[in-house]
Amino acid sequence: MNSTAAPELLLVEDNDLDLELTLRALRQAKLANHIQVARDGVEALEFLFCEGPHAGRRIADAPKVILLDLKLPRVDGLEVLKRIKADPRTSTIPVVMLTSSKEQRDVLTSYQTGVNAYIVKPVSFERFSTAVRDLGLFWLLLNERPATG
């Protein structure tokens, strides 16, 4: 779901089923008209930092929120998070870790690295859909972000 308009949400997910469930839940809740999908950490970083196939994009057209899986191919979610939070151009973008890992070390490391929220993916579609809807309502509609230039 790519668009020339600035994305409201960057969804970084390598699992086909989780990707489809997340997109379906967002559509059902009528949240995020412009969603950018990245299938691994490299794609996410190229998009955010306007590199590679996204070189023509403006970094100021950042998503309102990033839903980031922890376990990703090529560059894992923690490394993506580190790069986002280390760069002043992207550090204020809210990042929600949306992952199947319940490991306390993953939770702790994510928060120490600057994640804004850590959500363990529910098993059932109904609970997953509710979780994604609630995430979208908060981060896309209620959360107030600083202006970016």
C-alpha cells in the first residue's frame, strides 16, 4: 500500500499472515489511509532515511507512527530502533514494537533503546484486531507529536 502522500504509518513486518492481519485491522477501523510497508529492517531504514529506492522522498514526510516487528531479516528491529532514535530527524517518531516475543530481555532492551510502547501480538484475530485498532486510535488520532521541519 504505497502512495505519493506522506504515510501516516510505517508497518515493518516480515510475516505474511501478521502483515495481512494488521492491514485488515487498520482498514476495518478506518485508520491510516496511507500505509507504507517494509518487509525487513533494510527496507524500513531506506524508507525512513530516503535512501535507495526512496532517495526522492523528503525525510520531513515522516510517518506519524512506526509499528516495528522485533525479529526481522537483514537488520533486526532493535537495530532499526537504534538508528531511528539516534537521528534527530527521526528520533521523535513514536515507535511501537509489535512482536510475538515475550522475552523480558527483549522488552527491557527495547525500552532502553527508546521504544514508545511494546505490544505482544495476541494469538486470536479478534484480539489482534482490537489491539491494532486501539494502537491506531491512540498513535494516529490522539497522540500529539512535535512539528517536524
